[in-house]
Amino acid sequence: MYSNIVFKAYNYVKNLLEENWITKENWYYFHNWDHIKSVFERASYLAKQEWLDEEMQELIQLAALFHDVGFVKQYDNNEEIWAQIAENWLKSQNFPEDKIEVVKRLILATVPTFVPDSLPCKIIKDADLDNLGTPDAIFLAEMLAKELKQVKWLNISPKDLLSKDFILNYKPYTSTQLEERKEQLAKNKLEIKKYITTK
């Protein structure tokens, strides 16, 4: 069961994305509700498996829900927008200021260049990159390439996305993620290397 504030945030974010057409049927083939829901569910699971207390689990769940909502405003450089939307909504719910600051920091931990420096940050980072350790890794890269072409008119191939060093060198941060995804992640890296070298 989720707390009342998490339940309300879940519905708020889902409705916000749908109202702004952030759906896989409308060009957002990767950064859509399905992705946010997946990150939310994985982050919730990892927080429990890593034995975080209920309060921190709640903060991680809130951050996971809001981590990509900046796409309703603009596509690029929207990290601060993620945090601002979360802050505005949480304040409207009279959520404590100190907890809002933690949620904002966790949201910004999902920025690709951010190096997680705490267990909660490592958990949300692993949740956001979970697709790299699932059988859908290549398919989701194809969806992201499709999204970039439709939204930004960028002709980037899935091979270009998958050949990035941080993908091929990615290693999970939490012990749970490492243990549960290491076998599939190793398979994916071999598949990705084969995929990007074929014509």
C-alpha cells in the first residue's frame, strides 16, 4: 500500500501527462507515463529491498513520479522544471519543506551526468536506468530514437544511442539491482555490441 500523498501524486502526474499529450500515441514513445510508472514501481521495490524506512520510501516514490514531468513544459534542459513542478504541487498539499528539498534532490539524481552519493539517490538512479538490465533494452532505445525524430526532428539511430559509453559501461549502484539484473545486463551488453556493429 502507498501513502495518501503518494496515491494523490500518482494520479496527479498521470493526469498531467495525459492532459499535455505526453503519451506513446503522441510522439512521446519513451518519456511517457509507462516509463514513469515503471521507474516508480522499480524505485518502490528497490527502496524496500534496501531496507529504507517508510518515510524515505515515500520520498523516493514521490521523486520517481515527478522525475520526468518537465516534458510537459519543454523537451530540453527541463531538469529544474521537474523539481519545480514537484515543489509547487507538494507545497499545495502542505507537504513539509524539508521533505520537499529531499524530493527535489532525488529528482535531480536522475539527470544522466549525476553521480549518486547516497543510497536513496542510488536507488532512484538504478530505477531510472532499469531498462538497461531488462530484455527490452534495445526496443526502448528504438523508441527513444523514434521520439527524438518526431519531437526534435533529430535523425539519431538506435545504434547511436546504444553506442554511448555510459550504456556499455553501466553498472548498477545498489546491491539489489546488481544481483537481480547482472545476468540480463551482461546479455544486453553483448547484444548491444552485436547490434551496433551490424549493417
